Amino acid sequence: MTYSPFYNRFPEIAKRETRAVTVIGSSSWNLPPASYSFHEMFCDEPGCDCRRVFFCVVSSLRQDIQAVIAWGWEDITFYAKWMGEKDPCIINDLKGPALNLASPQSDLAPELLNLLRKVLLPDTSYVERVKRHYAMFRETVDNDNKAKAIASGKIRKKRKKKA
């Protein structure tokens, strides 16, 4: 399964709608003062419906990825069925939010995960935005796949019958 940035397919929307949290010096977060942008990445595997997002968190202070956090918004029964897996540890990581174990994480990653949990995910309008971005992204992936299949002759375009 590969993930691609939302901004690769929708740069203008990503520019307007990528969420950032600014931490000031007197905050209660264990983070250096900076702006932390939560860039969305979605699965670009044709036909996949994982209903997950990976957030690449970038700091304005360090100018590189500080954390990669996976989050699935469906309940654990959805992920158990989707994955065909019953191990609660695996299912809980699919649902998340959780630090992606396959990605490098900075020393700030645990606190950025906490920031996502306590600030961003309780915001229902933000959660709905992420779900809308997922649907938009998936539609382009599946349309691209269908176009490639038609071009390669694997499937044929339906022709309209003449009356």
C-alpha cells in the first residue's frame, strides 16, 4: 500500500485547507514554539477503501517531517473485517491515531500525536474535511485506474445504443 500527498492531486485545495497548529512559548505542549502543519496523505492503490489518512507533520522551526501519524475514522469492526485480522493491537493501530511504525519519527512525534488527539480530531468540521479529501482523492485514483484499463484494452468502454 502506498500513500501520496493530497496536494499532489489538489494543490489549490491543499494550500487553503491544510491544517496547522501554532504553538507559542507559554503553551502547555511539550513542543518548541513553531507552526506544525498536518499534511494529508492517502492510499493510492486502485480499489482500496481503507478509510485512513497519514498525517506528515512538518515543523516551521525544523523544516522537515517531525512525525507520520496514521488515523482511520471507522470503528474497529470495520478494520478487522477490511484487514481480515483479529489481533487487537494491529486493529487499534489501523484505526489509530498512531505513530506509523514504518516511518522515521522525531523526538517530537509523541507530543504531536497528542496534539492531533486533543486539538484536531475533536474538531468535527476538520474530521469531515479529512473525510471529504479522502473521497476526492479516492475518486481520482479509481478514475485514473479505470482510464488506464480502458486504454490498455483490459476493459471496454460501453457504447450508447442508437435509438
